[in-house]
Amino acid sequence: MIINHYQTCGECEFTPLCLPQIDQKMSHFNQCLPIQRQLVLKKGEILFTPHTPFQCLYAVKLGAIKTVQTESNGEELIRNFYFTGEIFGYKAIHQGEYRSTAKALCESHVCEINYREFLHFIQQNPHLQEHVMYSACSHINRGSYLHTKSAERKVAAFLLDLSNRLHPFPIKGVLYLPIPRQDIASYLRLTPETLSRISTKFIRNKIIAVDKRKLTLLKPELLQGIADGRVESKIEFR
Amino acid sequence: MIINHYQTCGECEFTPLCLPQIDQKMSHFNQCLPIQRQLVLKKGEILFTPHTPFQCLYAVKLGAIKTVQTESNGEELIRNFYFTGEIFGYKAIHQGEYRSTAKALCESHVCEINYREFLHFIQQNPHLQEHVMYSACSHINRGSYLHTKSAERKVAAFLLDLSNRLHPFPIKGVLYLPIPRQDIASYLRLTPETLSRISTKFIRNKIIAVDKRKLTLLKPELLQGIADGRVESKIEFR
DNA sequence: CGCCGTATTGAGCGCTCTCAAGCTAGGTGG
DNA sequence: CCACCTAGCTTGAGAGCGCTCAATACGGCG
């Protein structure tokens, strides 16, 4: 569903490009992004599919998007999650096409930014250009914790990653998971069973608390220690 | 060792920015990169260390560089390899500093490109700008095969990755490995023992041939099949 | 209440790690 | 020329972690 044309907002990584009044120091961002259109996706709706030629970057205005890639052996793997405020599609700049399927995890509002117009636009201001390079480079080595071997470290790192990226900012480490367990497991290259066992262990050790979709990080420092491999998650009682 | 100032060359990803005559279609790249200086590193010499403020991108003119990161638990992990023609340092644009140690795997020639000057330079030409975004985005999801669980798939994918990136282009799939086994193992998050066992298996199955540092890919298609998880590497005889 | 998809729990197996020993190549000194 | 040494690589046996497969529990919805 298309809401309108060329609307701008202040709700993504490019905010200073849209809302110069937010920060005096950002006052050089005095123009608005050439947003082609804003989309509203229902849960499960698809934004793009593999082998579609690259044309647009996308900004998540509100909601959560997952990208899924089907391996040549048929396996379906989650490649990435994108939450409110985040930009995605950079990888397709290099590849010339999208290689994954982008699907909404919940009702989501997404801005479609035409890359050609976008390039033209940012050329008008050196600071914009620098900002965009900065944003693009922030995607290098995203989720590098997936390289870790230990399932516990991966889960701990993922939870911390989530708490940093999920908006609105978690009050006392409280998050509402927009992602089903299966997708988290797939993203972390674990089985749902292993993920479940580790959550249970974290809960028993009072590191996190879980109530359906509501997740509370009770001891973020300890979680960081586990993620870094500095701390053993110890207790294995029942 | 500093060779000279503001020299340019045609031996990296930014080649068309330096050598417009290579391709008529690239004739808009009519200026030269503001290279601060060219360095020659002996084997084992260090280019930068963690916590150094970001200032420069680096282009490998010739040779091979590894980046090593010390985890907070003391473990030393290889983060990346960079070969002839490749650019590195993009990640530090976002982080504001280098987070790893860059070390030469063999005698290497490296161009140090001042990022401030570089930004200023590319602003003069929209096509350069696009090219640089393209280059930066090519680094997103580099080495995504590290996410794989199977050691065999990782090794197969790594060998193919190498054969695509090692210059001069391999004749009939022949490469000269500039990387010690231990570093390969660390990069792949495997032990040297596991890597060794898998190489042996590949050799027994006549998928590759190894003579010290000389590596021949005998069946690249099969290797691709293993990397993709489509093929079992079968035979386990002795 | 019954149904179905999602999540959890349990038992056994397999892959990769650990630790230890053996091997090879290259360098050194007698 | 050869014994010796060292570092890097390979090989072997046993242990542990995460996977597989199966059963059970939960939760939303008609």
C-alpha cells in the first residue's frame, strides 16, 4: 500500500538529512531525502524477492524486517534483521540485485529510497556524502558474533545486539521480541532446540526473564561477559 | 619505509580513478587519487594497531595483509585477509578508530589514502562517488561463509574465495598461499588440526593438490558444491 | 473444548575440539 | 657431511557440545 510521494520523516538513520532542526551542528543538512514512496507492510508481507534488480535502499520507519536467503541446497537461512530506524539494501549496491527475500516480521512502515535520486541528492552536500559513507560502513561486519563457535556466546551477543537496536530504547532492559524463536535460531545458525535450552539456562540463572514476547535483561554485564567469552554461564541446576 | 608523496598507480580497486586510459567508458575518472604515501612492509611488520584513531584507508598494491583482533578473553582471532588490489579500513570509518592489528603476511606494498582528502577528492566527480560507495558496500558480508557450521564447507568456501581474490589470476586454479595454516584455521574459527584433517581428505579425494605453499584446485565445481552444502565430500578411505 | 502451530524437554549420535605424539623441512654448528 | 634443533604441520584417541529425532507442553483461535 502506497501512502504518498516524496514525504520525508525523522525516523531513520538519515534523520539529520530530513530534520535539520534536531541538532544545530547538523544544520548543514538543510534538504530532504528524495523518498520515492512509503509502504505499509502487514506481517508476513514481502518487500522484495531474489533476482530483482537493485534500485532502492529501504529505511524501516517502524517495525521489523527479516531477510531470508535460500541456499543452493534448499536450506532457508535468515540473513539479517532490520528494526525501526535502520537502513538496508546496501549489499545490493554491489551485487546489482537483491539476493534475499525481505519480509515483514510485524506490521511495518518502510521508506523506499531510489538510489539514483539518492546519489544525485547527496552530491549536493559533502556532509551528506560523508554521513552516507558512515552509514554504509556501519554495515560491514554486522553480526560478527555469528562467527563464534559457542552457542551460548552467540545467544548472549544476539540479545545484547537486540537491546541496542530495538526501539523504543528498552526501559531497564525490557524488549518485546518481534522475531519468532525459529528465526532467531536460523539467524544464529543454531537449532530451535539448542536456542531453547540456552534460554532456559539463562532464565534459571536469572540472567534474563522471559514472558512470551517480553524479554528482560536482568544482568546485562554478565550477558556481555558471556558474549565475550570471559565468563562461564556456570549453574546448570534443575 | 616511505617511498614518495602523492604518487598514484593502477593496481588497486580504485584503478579507474587513477588510470582513466584503461577503459574508454571510465574516461570520467580523469583525476588521480590523493595518496598520502606508499609504504613497503616486510613480512610481519605492523601497519596499525588497535585504538589508533581512524585517518586513512589502505590499498594493497602488492602482497597480503592480515588483521588480527584480540578478544577480551585474550584469544587472538584473524578478522580478515587483504590481497593485491584490495582496499581496507572501511570499518574504521564507522568506529572512528582501528580495532585490530594489521600485519603483513609477506613483503607488501601498501598505499595509505588520507580519508579527509579522499572525501574532498571524490566530491569533484559524481561517478567517483558512486564507485566508492560500490567499493565500500562490497565489504558488507565479506566472508559470510564463516557462518556455516560445517568445517568442510568453510574450508571449501575459503579456498574458492582465495582463488577469486589472489592475484595474479590463478592459472588452472594454481595459488600460492601467503597465509600460514594456523592463520587460516583462526580465520575459519577452526583448529589447525581440523583444517589439516580436511585438507588431507580433499587431497585424498583429488579435489585439491598441495605442495608446501602451492595449492591447486583440481575440481573447483566439486569444491563449490561442498561449499554450498549440495555435495557430500564422500570418500573417507586411507 | 478441540485443533494446530510454536516452543520446550529428553535421549542418543556425530562432528569438532583437546591433548599428546609423530613427522617434515629448514637452519645451525661440530 | 651429518647430528641436532626448532617450528609448522599432520595424525591419533578420547571428550564435549550441539544436532537429530521423538515426545510433550503451551497458547491462540475457531
